[in-house]
Amino acid sequence: MRAHEFLAEIFCNAPPQAWLTIWRLADKSTTWVQIADIDSLVDRHWQADEYFGVGLHRERQSNRQRGTAKNVGWLPGLWADMDFSGTGK
């Protein structure tokens, strides 16, 4: 499965006006892609250390912003990121 297919599957029920963020570590920039245009990612040259936002945004922001929780309007499902420390005893 290619990256754009993966993203299209995760966000298949999202409204077309929602914005997906792809953040790049190298230059700390954000690419904003509207869900209606997700197929535009087909020819994208993906690089190491690029991350997509799980929450879709209501409005596009600048390429220097990653977006905030306040602007998130849609989530594709339940998402958990858990970190544990210690030995578990």
C-alpha cells in the first residue's frame, strides 16, 4: 500500500473540506492538503521524518504552523498514544 492510499483509507469518511497536515522535520514546515485533493499525494516524493496529523483541521493555516487542537474538526477514529516507563513491576 502506498502512502496516499493509506491516508485515503484512514480518512475515507472525512468531509472533503477538511485539511490534512504533513509536517517535515528537516525544515519544520507543514504541507496542508485538503481531503478532496488527497490524490494529489500520489506523485509526492516522501522523505524520512515526515509525519501526518491524525486530527483534520477546519481551516488551512500557514506552512510554518502545524495546527492546534482548537482547529481540529474531525478524527478518523479512536487514537491512543501511550508511553510507559519503568520495569512494569
